[in-house]
Amino acid sequence: QLQLVESGGGLVQPGGSLRLSCAASGLTLGDYAIGWFRQAPGKEREGVSCINNSGGRTNYADSVKGRFTISRDNAKNTVYLQMNSLKPEDTAVYYCAASLLKAQSTCVKDFYIYWGQGTQVTVSS
């Protein structure tokens, strides 16, 4: 059964860090580009960071550049999102998703066909 499972979310104070993981089963992540998206209450789902299948290309939303780092370990079938200097506006449900357009790293939602269930990230004092 094909599945993407996010983990690592939680409650953190402003300025803190979290590392999200996206683990895959039923598919080989190395065959896919992977994106991290987030959705805050009342807002549309937006792209946060995306990485191509080899890890050689990455993209970041302007709001997270310099604070978030996406990486992947294809041997472990896992993609990570390291989030530092977190802000209250980073509060959202974070989703990972897989795209068959494996060589690209564009965070266009329509490119991504498999989605996880999401993990909540709350940044609050």
C-alpha cells in the first residue's frame, strides 16, 4: 500500500527548531520529487520547500528561505525538513507530497499526486 507518513511536528516556542520527516512505503522515493506544503486555518495550502529526486535541486518559499532546509536520504526512503528560527506564522499543518516529475523541484501543488496526512506544527509561547 502506497503511503507517505509525516512525523516530527509539535509545539515549539518562537525561535525554536523542529525536524519533520516524510517516510514512504509502497513506493521508492528516489523515483519522485518531494515537496513540503503547509496549510494554516482559513488559508490555502502553500508550497514550503521542494526537492528533486536526486537532491540536487531545491526550492524554498521566500518566507522560509534561510530558516528551513530540505534534504533527502533515498537509502532510507525519507525526506526531511529542518525548520529553524520558527515564527508564529509558521503554524500550520505540514504535508509531504510526491511528484512523478522527478527531475523538477517546483512547488506547484498540481504536480504532486501522492500526499501524506499531515503533521501539526504550532509555534507559540
